[in-house]
Amino acid sequence: MEKNLPEHSSSFSHKDDDNNNNNISEDNVVVVVDDASDGKALSEPTTENVEKDEEIVKKEEGENSNEEIKKAQEDDVVADIEGEDKEKKEEEVVADVPPETPPPKLEKISEDIDAFIINEGTISSKEPNFIHRFLDLVEEKISGYDTGKIKWGESKEEDSLLLEAIDRISKLMKLIPNSPPLSTQSEEEETEEINAKQVNDSLLKNRVGAIHQQAMSYLEDEFRVLLEEPKNHVTEPESNKHDSKGKQVVEPQPLESEPGSNPVPKFPNYGDETISNLNNIAMKMISGGYQSECFNMYFISRRHGFEENLHKLGLEKISIDEVHKMQWEALEREIPTWNNVFKECISIYFAGEKKLAEAVFSDNPNMAASVFMMVCQRVVIQLINFAEAVAMTKRAGEKLFKLLDMYETLRDLIANLDNLFPEECVDELKAETTSAKCRLGESSIVIFCELENSIKSDIGKTPVAGGAVHPLTRYIMNYLRLACEYKDTLEEVFKEHSKIERADSTSRPHYEAENKNENEKRENNDNNKDNVSPFAAQLMRVMELLDTNLEGKAKLYKDAALSSIFMMNNGRYIVQKIKGSPDLYEVMGETWYRKRSSNLRTYHKNYQIETWSKILGCLSPKGLNDSGKVQKPVLKERFKSFNALFEEIHKTQSTWVVSDEQLQSELRVSISALVIPAYRSFLGRFSQYLDPGRQTGKYIKFQAEDIETYIDELFDGNPHHQSLAKKRA
């Protein structure tokens, strides 16, 4: 009864808590007997009952207190015993567990992964625990690289370890779905096991895939950084050399350094270690299924790198419309740069780009060829488009030599395409390049043949002052001299386009039919004319038209002597230009040269006759003697006529121009040789018949030395307004 009281009192107390607003402690417990019929208390507590109850409660509390003390002591003893047992058990466990081992290293676990991969995941029905440890370590290493704690290139061992780990991740990606579940359990248990295996495989595959994607993302970024590493400083040539044509010269560079030769500029400017890293990353990305990402990243980076180098070389992107709108002076400045860049690309940049692609994708030659083609093909097309745009601009004589420069550049490129580009794109590039070359060739032929129209259209009626070399002669001869420096190229162009017919008078087929007889005459004068080339035939045609034009211009002079001087000046200029150009001389031939020199002598003789025959007539002794006696009046008239004629010749012909010093000297010497001996002889023979003193001074105004001095003043283009008599005074 005493032992059960606390339990009942506890239950009662909870009930009282629900029915009353005031809490009642265990010290004031009131026993309430429920009436089964009405549920009311039988009687209220009396004073005696309360006192008895209090005594009972106190007694019970004392007993309970003693029991609690005993129980607490018993609990302490049990706790001590349990503690001792636990310590003994822990000591036993510690004794059984070996000393703590260091965490597994990536290298060690990698060996287990390799064995797992070699056995194709058939070691057990469940993936080994070391796969998760391996994934943890790889993920930690990739995160280290991603966050910058580890930097690529600082440790080759770390970089190599990362690449190997990524390679294993790629292999696991392919292997995990193929891991077959091994089981000998019942069909129901086997189904549950398979379902669990599929879930585990799916979770593992997702994790491996996430790590694999993180690794490939990092490799792609590092691949881009390495590709953008070289600065590729492109320097201009030490000096912009130009040949006799005015073309910028780019000396061809051998692809491999030769003993004793200057080192070939390295392009692209990647170090061996960088190329090795690019190769390693590319192999891992390709084997990991990221071939397209690797390809695109390489292509974009190298395309930008190549375009940057072209920009440093001075090449700007110019559309066809922009070319057509440009003034020739501006476009002319772009063409040497275009030639230089194209030749640099052929000799250095394309070969270097090909070598780089083959090194980076050494295990994928098809991929190397494809990405090289895409990078360089864009450059070739850009350069070809510029050439075609220039060929389609308005044709003018001053454009010929720039067009021929571009023609030669494209011709040389076609010869190198087979060595640079893969077979699948060579034919297309050859077709594009050949088309542009043909357009340039056609334009060159049309421009060269336009010389005929230039000559025919020069029909000015005003003669050149002083009989000097006509501007048309200077233009045509300088043009032909430069053209003959491109003789081999023009020969090639004319042969390729020999069947082109033109509607105007410059059409060579039309010309050959129209001037058949003239051609036959030239063939009779030169034994080599049977084998004349189309270009040589056109050049001779131009020369003949120039001769005809000059003969017409010579007739504009009223003075026949000045007409002869004009023909001498122009003829001498033509001969000197031909003699000074071996190529032009070769085309025109020795026979033509001799004939032109003979014509010069004829003009010279005509000049002497027209100018000095009257002078020499004054100095002739004929008509002075009458029955052996000198007629003084006739003699005096002869001296007066000589003085007047010589003064007039000096006054007139000192304003004439002979710019060729050799021709000028030849003329003066020939005149002196013709006049001075005759004058000296005449003066010595007949001066004695004049009365000394006043008559001598009146009729003999020049001594032989004076005549020589005044002859040396002829053809210098300076007018002498004062008469010789005043000058002597």
C-alpha cells in the first residue's frame, strides 16, 4: 500500500491539475473516492483526517527519502562498474586496431583504378570503394587548379598527374554503364539487387560525369590560355627594299635553316614546352569526347592570332566595294603590302601554321589537316578577293605594273599550294587563285594594248618648243622599258590570252589581219621575226605607231632644220632607252636598232643641209673671180651675208633644245668641223682684198675663234637677245 501510493498520488495530482486552477503538491494530496453512481465525493475531509494524512505522508516521505539515497548509491556503484567495463572494452578495441595510416594518395589509388579499367569493371558485383576515394581526390585536385591554388606549368609532375587522372575519368565514363551485375541469388532477390545496382551506377555515373565535365572545362580554358600565350611580335623588314621595277622585294626564306644562312623567323612563336602541353591537353580532350570543343577552340584562337599578325604586317580587311571606291593613290599603297603579306604567308606563315597543327594534333593527322585548312583558307580567300577587286577596277596605264606584281604573286602561290594544303581543298583553292590570276592577266593585256589608243589619241597641233623630246615619247619609252622588266610575265600573260579578241583597234587578231603586209616587211628585215612572240609583236606595233605619230608632229614645224632636230631628239631618246634596257633591246632586235641609228644620221645630215648650206655658200670662192681678179663688191656682199646668216642662226638655234649631252656635243662638233675650216680658209684667202682699217672692221666681224665660241652656245635652250656685234662690243 505504501509503495503504490506515490504512483496513485501522481495520477491523481494530474487529474486535479485539470479540474482546479491551483496546483496541489504531493505534500497536500487529498484522496478522493469517486462515487460509481454520481461521481461526487462521499464526504469532505475533516481536521482529524487531515492530521492523520499528514503524519502518514511525512512517514512515507521519510521512507522514500531513505530509499532514494540507497538507490542513488546503488546507481553510482553500477555506473562505476559499467565505466570500468567500458574502459576495458575500449582498451581491448584500441589494442586490436592497428596504428592510424595516412590518407590514400592519388598515385596509389590510380593503380587500383587502372586494374579496374583493365578488367572492365568485373572485379566485383559492386563498384569498389576506391572508386569513390579516387573521385574525391581527382575532384580535389581539379578544384585546386580551378581556384588557382595550383597553377598549370609550375610542376610538370602535378600537371602530368592531373592529365592521367582525367584520362582515367574519361575511361570510367565509358566503363560504368557496362559493369555487369554478378549474382547467384533467387530471382526476386536478384531483381532487387539489379535495381539497387542500377541506382548506384546511375549515381556514380552522374558523379563521374560532373567531375569529367569540370575537368574538360578546365582543360578547355587552359588550352585557350596556352594558345593565346605567344605575343608573335611581327617586325617589318629591316629595309623596304625595292627592285628596279619599284616593287617591294621580299627575299624568299627557306623553310629549314641552312648552314651559313640567316635564321628563319619562327612562327607561330610557341615554345617547345607550350606545344607539348597543347598536344597533351588536346589528346585528353579528344579521348574524353570533347573533340569538337577542342577543334573549335584551336580554330578560333589561331584564326585570331593569324589575323593579328596580318594586321601587324599592315594588311587591312578591305571589301570589294571599298576597293572600287578607293582612289588609285590609296589603293596603290595597299598593293605592295598585299604582295609582301602574301609572300610572307607562302614562305613562313602557312608553313609554320601547318607545322603547329601537326604538332598539337600529332595523333590525329586528319584533324590537324582540317583545322590548318580552315585557318589558312580564310586568309587565302581574303587575299584572293582583294586581287579580284583590284582587277575589276577602272583600267588605266599606271595600274599595269601593280597588276603584274599581283599576277606574279598568285602565280608563285599556285606552285606552292600542293605542298601546303591537303588534297581535299587544293583543287578549290587552285581554282579560286587561277581565276583571280586570269582576271589580273586580262586587265594587264587590255591596259598594255591601250598604249595604241594613247598614241593615236595624241593629235595635238602645237609643236614642242625648241624641238625637244615630246612628252609622249618619254611616256611611251619609259612605259615600255618598265614593261620589258616584266617581259617573261607579259610573255606568259599574252600566250595565255592570245585568243582574246577585242572590238577596238587594239585587238591583236584584228591588227594582225589589218597589218599583214607591214608584218611581212618586218619579217624580211629581221630573220628572227618568224618566231616573234605575241608580246613582242604588240610592242613592235606600239613602236611603229609612235614613229608614225612623231613624223606627223615633226611636220608641225615650219623650219625644216628644227623638224630634223625634233626627230633627232626623239629618235636619240628612243635609241638610248632601248640600248639601256637589255630586255627591250632583246625584243626589238639588233636589226631594228641599227636601222634606227641610221635614221638618226639621216636627220643629222638633213639638219646640216637645211641650216649650214647657205653659210657654206657664202664662203665658197665661186663667183668671186672675174678674169682672175677678185670682185670686191661681191666679196663685201659675201661677208655681209655670212655675218647676217650666222647671227640669225645663233639667235634662233641657241633657243633650240638638245637635252642629250652626247647628241648636243656631236652636233656642235660637226658644225664646227663644217664651218670653221671653211671660214678660216675664206678669211685667210680674201681678207687681204679689203682695205685695212674701217673696211676690215665693217665686213669681217668674226674671227675663227669667235665662230667656235658661238657654235658652242647653240642648242642650250637659252635665248640670246643681244646681237653678236653688241656682245663683241
